[in-house]
Amino acid sequence: MNEDYKILRDLAIEKKALLENYDNESKIKLWLDINNLKATRPPVHIHQVPWRELTHVEEMIVRCKDEFLQKLEFKLRKDIYEMKNFPGDMVYFNKIECPPVVYDSGFGLTDEVDIIRSGHINSQHFTPVLQSEDDIYKMKEATVEYDKEATKKRLEVLDDIFGGICSVELTGQKGLWFTPWDYLISRTGVTEAMIDLIERPDFVNLYVSRYVDVSLNRLERYKELGLWASNNNDTTVGSGGYGYISDLDEPPAPNIGVSLKNIWGCGNAQMFSEVSPDMHWEFSLRHEMRWLEKFGVNYYGCCEQLHFKIDILSRIPGLRKISMSPWADLDIARENIARRYVMSIKPTPTSVAMQPFDEDVIRNEINSHLDKTEGNPTEFVFKDISTVMHEPHRLNVWDKVVREEIDKRF
């Protein structure tokens, strides 16, 4: 047997054994209740772990030679490690999802970036390449191609590897990360973009509008090719938790060729944390609406402060979740949300990066969040974890402490 195949089969067998005693059903109900706006026990999701700090951990060493199979191996190792160490309220299944082979050209406007590396954290400086109206139209419509023959061969390989252990399922595109300002500031420069809001507002509206134009064209191309998949399942939506919800149809099998009205959409404007609600609407959200209206339900936000922008966000069709970053004022947010939307709480990742490590810091923060969100549908999404100071057990402690404090109240 091919050595890569043996590695993957052994991991799949280990995961299958763990799943025999893993309670997916109760965890799924937590996500479903919260997304259906029931103020029940908040589910917990641990996301964006600094896996590079675990490369010395025996069970996280990737050994496959094939590049595509390496990704599958890492996914299996990650799932197994999480289930053993910090499962939160995450959901895992005995299946392998096979993505279709898709060639996507992107929008053609490249960025020029200088990267300063400090250990495993990078700092980036962007050189403006989008400075004039002519530059805006260098943003081109994406060319998207679906290689069905290559996809068929990929499915055959996976069936050969995992046959008799777990199911293999063709799964389409569960969404596209849509965030005009993340894309644009890397081509305009951060400082330059903020100045343009004041000095060249028409120019700003033009390049945001152009980004939305090409994004919608790409969206339609995926639709024409029948590539959309449901994310009403164990898929993280936006910067939040899972997408289980009663408002959308159940995913088909295989999960591909789904209508956009049966998919979560998302948007954000991370650079607009200190921008007023009026300017946020003018230079981002009113443009984003053309994208967000395509989907059945929507998630909005990421790292920006949104507690004082609920009025403009309420204009989003099908809005269901709003990101509450570590800098959000949760008292104001709860008052403004008034149980209409899920508060997607982002606990601060500094709690697992502090020296000395102190679990009481975690306990105090979570209890403060629970006090301030009482009565409102809430989820906890622990993300943007840049470091655990090479002590991965800190995530085990975080998970244990957070769920203990939640369980005391629910």
C-alpha cells in the first residue's frame, strides 16, 4: 500500500474510534438553538489555533508526501488533537469532504508588500498600487473553471484510501470570504485609504463599488457552474461559529449545486472600527448590501467595534449574527441588539499569551461576558490566537475553564 494512503487510513481509523464516544447530537442542538435566537447555553468554538507552535508535538507532524494529501492529513490530525484536548462544542463527523477542482483567477490587481518576520508573526507594509481611476479598472472579472474530470479522479483516490472506514462526499463551495476593505487596503495602503475617505470620497466609492461588481460576477460564475454548497452544518460562517439553523434547507448529499438563498453570507469592514456609523454606511455597508442580499441569512463583522452601529447593521437582509470583538462594549451592544441577533463574542486571545499564565484571567473575562450578555442569544468564538507561548496545554485549560463557568449558569 502507498505509504501516504496508510498514514491517512490509520488516522481515519483513530478518528472513527474517538467518534464512537463523542456527543455530536447535543452540540449540534446548542448551535441550532442559538442560531434560532433561543437564549440557551452559549456554545463554544475554538478557532484559528497557532498550529505552527505544535510542530514539535508528535501527533501533529505531517508525514504525507503528496501536497493534496498533506492537507487531508493535517485536517485529520487537527480534528483528533482537538477532540482529545480542547473539544469545546465543536462537531466532527466520520466523513471526508472532497472539494471540486476549481481554477479561479482572482481579480488581477496584485499587491506589493514588504514582510517583516518576527518569529512566527509577520508584519506587512503595503505599497499603494491603486491610486487613480485608471487603476480601479485593473480589477478584472475572475475567470472560474470547474474541472469535472480532475474532480472525479480526486474522488476515486479518496474512495480508494478511505473505503470501509468513512464516507467520502463531494462538497462544493460553502461561501466566499467577502470583505472589500481587506482586499482594498492592501492595494491602497492603510493610511492612504483613511485619508481618501475625507479627501477623495467619490474615488473611494468608485473602487469599493468596482470590488463589489467583480465579486458579484464571480458569485454568479460559481452559481452557473453549480458549485455552491450549503453551510447549514458544521461550517463556520463569517468569523463566527457553526451555521446550523432552521431557516435554511438541510444540506443535500452530495452537498453541491445549492441555491444561494439556502446559504449563509457574510461581510465586514475591519478597518472601520473607529469610523462613524454614517461613514461606515456610505463607504462600505451600502455597497456590501448588493452582496448580502443574495443570501438566505447573514453574519456581519470581524475585529471591528460594532456595538454602536447596530442601527445600520439592522438594514442587512436576513441578518442573524453580529461579531463582538474584544474591543466591543457589550453593555451597549446588548441594549442595542435587544435579542434580535446572536452576539458572536470573541474572547481576548491575550489570556493564553500572558506570562505568567493565569486561568483566573480567563475565568474573570468569561464571567464578565456572561453577565453582560445575559438573556441574549450568544456564542463564544475563540480566534486570532497568535501564540500560546509554545504551551499548547493552555488551550486545554481555556476550554475547561470556559465551559465550567458556562455550565454553572446553564
